Amino acid sequence: MKDMSRKEPGFAERLQTAAKAKQAQLEKMQATALANEAQSAERQAAQVETAKARELRTAERKAANRVAAERRNAERAAEQARQARAIAEEKVRKEAERIAQVEADKALKRDQKAARDAKYAARKARQR
């Protein structure tokens, strides 16, 4: 029986073994935590870089959209100016045609009146 008691660990030995196991577990967890912290820091740095790149792309896209919108607005304004100029030229042309038509009508009436007057004068001259 004496041999058997030597093979089985005593209370103090069990306490010591348990403390060593706890210490080993704690060291393992600390090592894992450090590794996780390093990985976490790397992930966080990668996320920060990704966020900066995303912000840069967004800013570039906004700038490109702003430039495109300004170009479209300029083209639209130029087209409106061309249309306004064409409308003004058409109005001037129509007004010139109207004035020419009025002048032509006046000339025609003058000629017709002159012809009537000449005819009337000729008839009067024959009657005398």
C-alpha cells in the first residue's frame, strides 16, 4: 500500500499541478491575445487604408461628376444662346419681309392710283 500512495499524487501535488495548468492556460491565452491584437491592428490598419482609398475614389468621382455637370451646363447654355440667336434672326428676317411687303403694297397702291388718275384725266380730256 505504501507503493500505491507514492503513485497517486497528494493534495499538494495536485494543487501544484492545477496551478501550473492554470498558468500554462493563462500564458497560452495571453499569447493568443497578443497575436489577436497584432492581427486586429493589421486589420484595423487595412480598414483605415481601405476607408481612405474609398474616400479618395468618392472625392474623385464627385469631382468628375461636377466637371461633367459643368460641361453639360455650358453646352446647354451655348445651345440656348444659339437657339435665341436663331430666333432673333428669324424675327428680324420676318420683320424685314413684313416691311418689304408693306412697302410693296404701298407702291402697288400708288401705281394703281396713278393709273386710275391717268385714266380719269384721259377721259376728262376726251370729254372736252
